[in-house]
Amino acid sequence: MLSIYAYDRAPLARSDSYCHFRFPQKFLEQFDLTQSSYSWSIVGLV
């Protein structure tokens, strides 16, 4: 999730009039990943 939606990714292109998850930061907030570190996640996987 961090590798896809973090690092100031641009808003997603949607044709709907309203989409809560248009902004990648909302994904990270929903899954409580706003304070997570990508590099520490990789270290944990290794």
C-alpha cells in the first residue's frame, strides 16, 4: 500500500461525481498507514 499510494501521488482519475478514495492519502488513513515507513516494512519482510 505504501509503495502505491504514498510519496505524494497525484489524485486518481475518476469519472464519478464523488469518490472518497480519489485521493491516495485517504487509502493510507483508512488502513492506518499514515505513520508507517516503507523501508521498515521491507526490513520486516526480509
